[in-house]
Amino acid sequence: MPVFLDTNIFLYAAGGSHARRDACAKVLRRVADGTLEATTNSEVVQEVLYVLARRGRRDDGLKLARHVTALFADLLPVTRDDMVEVCELLRRYPALAVRDAIHVSTMLRNGVTTLVSVDSDFDQVSEIRRVAPDAVCSFERNFRSGHAETRRKTGEPSRRPLCPPVVKPRFAIPTPCRSSEPRNVPPGGDVALGGIGPKQRGDFSAHRA
């Protein structure tokens, strides 16, 4: 079952020096090398474009949006039925932000129940479980340990390694620091995504043009 990646995972991974940067970048590297099954939706790409455009870095926003779309074979769409569910979620959880409700709706309607995010506001939603980026490996170990005996009895092959080594980024794109951004968004700095692109399509440095 895939996990859903929130917008802040991409922005922290591509942002300036921050305590959350390495963990978020590691999550994306694992998606790229196939050791973490993940998905996201078209609204996340819109948020990436919006945040960086508001910072005066429209070109960098376009580059990062291309990196995000290249990382996944497909993006979850935001449909009419999703928006009907958004309205219900906002009624049920009055403190939930609209964009967060959109993410939760697309998750639930596509059978995804685990979200990787630094945003604790998702914790109020009982239908999903939020996992911080630095806790993804321990979450997987706990989840898989409950199925270890079943795999042994059925003879299912061993799974891929949970936590491959972190690879250093290979390039950086400067971004400025500005205020008035959505919460849990890094203040800016370097966009450094080299080395975490899809293995079949080359790393992200190939998409810089």
C-alpha cells in the first residue's frame, strides 16, 4: 500500500538548510530508487508552484514541479467526488485547512491511509495516520513485523531494504527567503534534488533545462 507525500516533503527536501531537510530528501530518494511505494496528487504540484512563485522564483517552481511529476508514473487527480468529500471533511473537522482536506479526500477515495508529512494538523483526522519523514523507516518496520510470520508461512520472498544510504545532492538552485507562505513550508535556500530522480528516467539533474 503506498503512502501519500504531502507538499512540505518536497519543499523541505528542495529547500535551504533545515533540520527536516535530510529526512525529507531521504524519503524522496527512496521513492526514486523503488524502496518506498508512494503517491501524491495534482494539488501538491499546484502548491509547489504557488509557494515558489510567491517567493519570486517562478522558474525554480517550474523545475521543482517537473521533478515532482517525473518522480511518479501518475498523479492522483482531484475529482468532483473528491470535492464532495472535501466538504464533508471540512464539516467534520472544522480546524482542518481546505488544502489538507483535499489531500485527505484524494487519499481516502484511492484507498491510501498513511500520509508522510511534517504537518501535525493532519493528526486530527481519524481516518488516516500521519508519519513524520524521519519516522518512515520505523513505521515500516513496525507495520511489516506484524506480517512477518505470515510471509514465513507462505514463503513470500524477502522485501527490499527499508533504508538505503542517503546520497548527497549533486546540484543546487538558489531560492530566496520570504514570508507569507503556507504553514510548515521551509523559508527557502537551495533547491537541491540531484540524485533523487527516477532511476528509469535519469536523475533530476537531467530535467534542469
